[in-house]
Amino acid sequence: MVDLDLTDLDRFAHGFPHDVFTRLRHEAPVWFHPPTAHTPGGEGFWVIARYADVLAVATDARTYSSERGGTREGGGTLIEDLPAGFATGVLLNMMDDPRHQKLRRLATSTVSPRALAVLEDELRARTAAIVDAAVARGRCDFLLDVAAELPLQAVARLLGVPQEDRHRLFAWANATLDYDGRDLGELDERTRAAQASMFEYGSWLIGEKRRSPGDDMLSAVLHGTIDDAPPTELESLMFFNLLIAAGSETTRNSLAVGLLALIEHGAAWDALRDDSSVMPTAVEEILRWASSTAYNRRTATRDATLGDQTIAAGDKVTLWWSSANRDEAVFPEPFRFDVRRQPNRHLAFGHGNHFCLGAILARLEIRLVLEALLARVERCALAGPVEWTRSNKHTGIRHMPVTLMPRR
């Protein structure tokens, strides 16, 4: 592993490097990654590659914190330390229990099965309009025109964001998530400007929701209480920023990578077209296959043993979900795209107390887009090269030109 650098983002510029992690699972499933010229802060970290070990760490939130550990001042879920009191301990995904669960509970009812059942007809109509427009053109950028559009409209609806503002939010979120032209731990002027714009917009919207609450998720959080007090101003603003990014980014990448798999595996497309009962397992296989969140970090709060390695309090520990979802010990023929795969205990939504809040919504969005495509399109084909994002945190696609051949 002497030449392996998982903080060199060029290694991820053409998709997730599954060959590297296959080797890690077999040779060094719990491996200490030494610092390199690309590593933020010049500090090494643990890389957890096997399903069982990833599951063990994700389950033990007392030993492996989403905030910080040891004598570390900052922490969070990225390889680089983020400041305590601004990101860690304030962002929902970088917060430990019990406050994490209390804040999360304020939003849960708005993405419950009952709430989404009420919303499904509206989302189906939105999906139909999006796919109809793409099919009418014949050729489109599937990532921008379809895969990103439905999750963006859905998250705007859920957060009470005016639909006419959604593309501005999309551009700002992309600028903060993509490492185009920068490396880990670095901010450029484009990123700083996007962050400032997102904060300014979020502050305005929060003010509006406080004055005139609606039936949306942001209103539910703002007007809820944690230990008899409302969430802090910074918690509310960070919640908005997180949901805009997470609510649009992960599902769009699962949809794009999923369609790419269906294009490359024509028999899978035929199976879905010919037998609607395959849809539930196909959605799960797309989630496993795409694994759009490549890793999350935890920080050891105390000395621990994992595999045959000793992890010290304060050590950074990275859980590589994408690697776990290709673990041969759990998934027979893990590199075969199988829309009928059962069981499929993937970890695309994480595990434990930080299991994805929007998992039910993501599954619904993927199903609706697939149903709309299958009803209107005979076959999809790539119309140019796929451009991947340059990130080790989010495995995604920037552009994916496709031709959609309508059904007769």
C-alpha cells in the first residue's frame, strides 16, 4: 500500500476506484493511511474497507463519534477536521446523540411513509413532465435534465423553497461539493461565494418561515423544540444547507449511475420493462451499485480494537460504504449488476443512528423516474463520454449525454 493515496482526488476522477478497495478488503481491511502531500492537516487516518468492520463502527456511536474524540478540538464526517461549534456539533450529520436524535425527530414526520404517500401523486406528475420533455428532445444531459431535476424539485417542495429558486440553490450546492480545481481542505473563490450565497438565502428563508410557517420540513424544525427551546439559529441554517445538498446530490447520482448500469447491461433494462415486479429489487441494486456517498468519517472517543489493529482515542476512522457494498463476503458476485438480487443488505444509506433521513424519499424518486422512462422509452444509449465528479466523498456524475429512443 506504499503508493496508495486516497486523498489524491485524481484517483477518483473517473468513478470510484473499486480495484483499489478490492485489494484493501483482501490485504489490509483495517489500514492506517499515512499522510501524503494531498492529506489535509498532514495527519493520517484509518481506512475501513470490509462490510463487517464498517457495520461494527457505524453501530458503535459511543466509541466512534460523528463530532470529535480524544483531545481533538474539531472533527466531523470529512477527512479534514471541521471546527467545533460551527460544523461539528451543529450540522445534523456531524452531531452525536442525544441532541442529534432530538433534532432529527423534528423533521422525521415530513418524510415518513404516510407523508410521502400524500406527496407521491405530485412527484409522479413532476416526473412525467421532466421525462416527457427529455424524450421530446431525443437527446439530453441525463444528469442535469432528469436525474438532478426531480430530486431538486422534491427537496424544494419539502423545504418550502420557491421552485423558481431551485436552480440557484443547485448551483451553490454543486460549488461546495465538487472539488473541480481544488483539493481536500481547500476553498477557492467560487466555493466561498457559493457558501456565502447559500447562507444569505437560508437566513432569508428561515425568517420567512418563522413569520409564516407552512407544512414543510424547515417549518417543522424551526417551530419545534429541543429540551424546551427551539433549535439555535446556526443549527437551523446548517440544517437548511445540509438538506439542500444531501437532498439533491445523492439521489441524482444514484439515478445517473443507475441508468448508466442499465445502458451497459441491456438485459437488466429488458427485465424491468417486461416484469414490473422486478422494480423493488432493481431500486435496491441501483443504490448498492451507485453507492453515491463513498465514505463517512468518525473519530475514536477511546482506545479500541478493530480486526487486528489498535485504534487510539482521537484517531480519524473512515468508513468506505462503496467498498462495503462490493464485499464478496456479503454480496455473491458483487461486480455483477443484478436487478433481481436478494437479499441485498447494502449500506448505501449508512447504518445506525445516522441512517439517511431521506431514504424513503430517495427510493420513491428512483422508482418514479424508472417507471416514467420505461413507459416512454424503448432504449437508452450514451451519446457521448460520461464526465465524473472529482471527489472521494461523493461518487457522482457531472454530465451524461444520452439518446432516448421513444417507445412506439
